[in-house]
Amino acid sequence: MMTAMFGAVESGVIYAIMALGVYLSFRVLDFPDLTVDGSFVTGGAVASILIVNGTNPFLATFAALFAGFLAGCATGVLHTKGGINPLLSGILMMIALYSINLRIMGKPNVPLLAEETVLTKIEAWFASDWGILLFMLVLALIIKWITDLFLKTEVGLSLRAVGDNEGMVRSFSANTGWMKVLGLGLSNALVAFSGALVAQYNGFNDVGMGIGMIVIGLASVIIGEAVIGDSSIARATLAVLVGAVLYRIIVTLALRIEFLDTGDMKLITAIIVIIALILPKVLDKQKAAARKKKRLQQLGGDPVA
Amino acid sequence: MLEMNQIFKVFYEGTPDEKIALNKLNLSMKPGDFVTVIGSNGAGKSTLMNVISGKLTPDMGTVTIDGTNMTSLPEHKRAAKIGRVFQDPMAGTAPTMTIEENLALAYNRTKKRTLSFGVTKKRRDFYREKLEMLHLGLENRLQAKVGLLSGGERQALSLLMATFTDPKILLLDEHTAALDPARAELITNLTKEIVANLGLTTLMVTHNMQQALDLGNRLIMMDKGRIIFSANEEEKQELTVEKLLAEFQKIKGGGGLSDRALLS
């Protein structure tokens, strides 16, 4: 049990970087970006092929960042220049990336077990079971911190305003089209970076490992917001990190139920997201009803039905 | 400051719904001019605003702002010279961002956006000083989210954001129409004060005739995409709501009752 939990937290922190990317598109830009399912694998593909061919694993992981950036920009251009609806431009890019990923990898699965990766290097440095967790935690926090700072810069502010009130920010001479392209690029850069780390963590990169990634990202964002809140940027990004870890813990616990096996993961994820989306509304409604009832009793009236 | 020459704009051309929104319209504004625009619905007032702001490109004619031909320049590129306040108090501000962040967005209208922070200590003092001009106490709520403000407060903030970086042209699109009478008066007074202090060249659309008479040094009346009546500074002093309505009926030629209801 403890090892399973430890693993859940460890991978949760790595996936948290992906969830931060989803936060950028889904919350900041208000753009539900399905490119994520493809760009996550693109990151893993670029990193693993470079590593297999002898590139320094840190450099290879860094390269994934750029590959993801390009993928996100492509989605952004489809939407802003091509006038294609946000969901559809993401889906189109996701499906296109499937083939591109296969081309990059050359085969559906690239094993990394025999290679020196970022993960094996860290393990060697720390010589402790906590090494990877600590390293990834620090990395995720640094990325969170940079994201927080970026969203407070002049460019970052207009990026947020694009998601908030596009017409307004255009009237303050921001090129909203390019802002969206930039935002989606940055979002998918983080997703691909996370994909590169996950591939090295798992010891292989598989062309199908991105399926449902957007939903996992959404689950992390929504669970985090429910638990931590999103009253400020720093708090919202922290919520995403916590949400990503909580999601992994929930899944690990769910998989311990006899009846369920690993193939049910996607179903469990979907159910978690559905619950996370519906539950807060139901709770709010109940709270409001209880409040109303109490107040009406004080007033001595009969509530309607 | 603003030259509009033979502006023509048609919608749904070649269909039974064809509508000529602006019909070879000419308008010229000198620096410091404050022109109020009245006219019934569908007269072309909003199209006029949108052609100036760049949201729409005219089919014919030229728009020159501050000596530069901007006829086909996209909205965000000419926004450096144009401040704009919309009718909807929600339209001019970003609700999930704080007051100071909104001001920082507006601050960048005339400047290139960089990776430096939008809110610094120095800038915050500057924003606070500007907010004090509104007399709404917003200067003490810099970190409040704009979504929490009332409609009147948001519209006052929109007005400040549109003007504090000295636009060449200020466009006011029925910016008091969605407010209650007390708030509308507050915003009207603020408009008067800000435009006078900064000497802004302003174009204001309104459905409120009294407001159109109270504000500005020139008045134009639009109908069917043309300017059908125009009053300069001296003529405007003489005008009353009654005289305006009479003028309108004279030009439209009777059947003024429904229009009277629309305009008063």
C-alpha cells in the first residue's frame, strides 16, 4: 500500500506539469485544447528518440519543450488564422500528431529501459528512494513559480485578458490572435515536457499513452480548485499541482478495489471528472436551500414545496 | 484629428435584407472637438463607431486619424490612438482580474507589451492617483477583482482606462444607457470632467437628447446612414429637445410619433 501511494505521489508530481499546461489553455485562455492528447506523446517521442540516439537526456527533455510549443502554436494558427472552432482545431491537431508521433518514433513503442535517462541520472545522484520525488517536486514548483510570474507580466496580463474579455483587450491594442497562439504554444510546451519525463519515468514511450490526457489534466485542475480554491493566480496554480497528486491518489485507491483493473482507468478518470464537475454545484444548491429554509422559518412563512 | 471621407458600408448586399448602413458619410473633427451623435435605431451610429475603431472596414471611403490613413488597419493596430467605452459595463473590463491589473492592461494601449511586470510599485502609485479622479474610493481597492464592482463602478473604471493614456480619439458608445439615472449622471459628469481636463477629441453616441445637448460643442443627427442635421457650437447653444424633435420631424417628413418615442 505504501509503495503504491508513494508511486502515486511521485507520478502525480510529474503529471502536475502537464496539468499546469492544461490550466493555461483551459482556464487562462478559456480554450479547451485537445491537442494535449497528441503533444504529450510528441514530448515523449522527441525525448526518447534523442535519448536512444545518444543525446544527453537533459537536452533531449528540453527539446520536447520546443516540440510541444510548435504543436500548440499549430493549433493556435488553425483556430485564429483558419477560423476553425477551438475544440475542432484541437481535435484536428491531436489526430495529426498521432501520425507525426509515429513518424518521430519510427515504431509504436520506444523502450528506454536500457538507456541513461534523466530519471536514472537523478537516482544515481541522490542514491535515495526520495530522490526522484524531491527533484520532480522542486522542478514542478519552479515551473509553477515561473508561470505565476509570467502571468503578472504585461504579456501575461493580456494573455489572461484574452480568456476573460477578448473584445476589451483588443481595444487596448493587443493582438488577441497571436496571444492565443502564444498561450497554446506555452501550454503544450509544458504538456510535452511532462510527456518526456513520464516516458523516462515509465521506461518507454508509447504512441497511445496520450489518450485521455486532456481529461486527466482537467480532473487535476478541477479537483485542485475544489480543494484549494482559485482566488489568486499563485493559489490557482498551486491548486493544479495539488489536484494532480490527489487525482493519482484517488486512482490508486480506486484500483485497489478487487473488481476494477488497470483497463478501467479511463472510466474511473471520466467518473472522477464528472463527480468533480457536478458535486460542487449540488453542494452549493443544498447549502442555498438550507439557508433559505432557515431564513424563511425565522420569518415565519411556509417555503414553496 | 478625424477625417471620414465618403464612407460607404453595406450589409447583406445583393439580398432582400440589403442594408446600407453608411451612405457616403463625411465627418471631420478638429482637435478638441466633442461631437454628440443622435439618431434612431438602425441609423448607422454603431456602424460609424465600428468603422472608426476598425472593427469594421468600410466598403468605400477613407478614415484618417491624426494624419494617418487607417481605413483598413485592423482594430488592435489602430487602438493605440483610440480609446473606447462600450454600452455594456461588462464589455470594457476583465472581470476575473484586479483593478490594478485592468489598469495595467490599459496602460499598455500605447506601448509594446514586454515581459516586465504590469503592476510595479511606481505604477501602482500612478494608478492610485488616476483612480482618485473618479471619487469612488476605488483607489483603496486596487486588489479587488473587477467582477465584484457594480455596473456604475465598472463603467467609471472603463472610462478611466480608455482615457488615462491620452487617446487621439475617444469613442463613447451609449456608455451611460445601461445604468440607472443616478449612475448615468455620475458617469456623464465624469465624462465631462475627463474630456475637459485632457482636451480629448470625442465622439459620443447617445439616445438621450438632453445628454446630447448638455455635452460637447457639436451635435449631429443621423438617419439611414447619413448625417441629416448638424449643429455647430453657436447653433447648439440655441437648441432644445423640442427644437431637435421638430427638426427631426421636418427632415423625416411627418409620421414622427414613433420616432419621437424612440428619441425622447
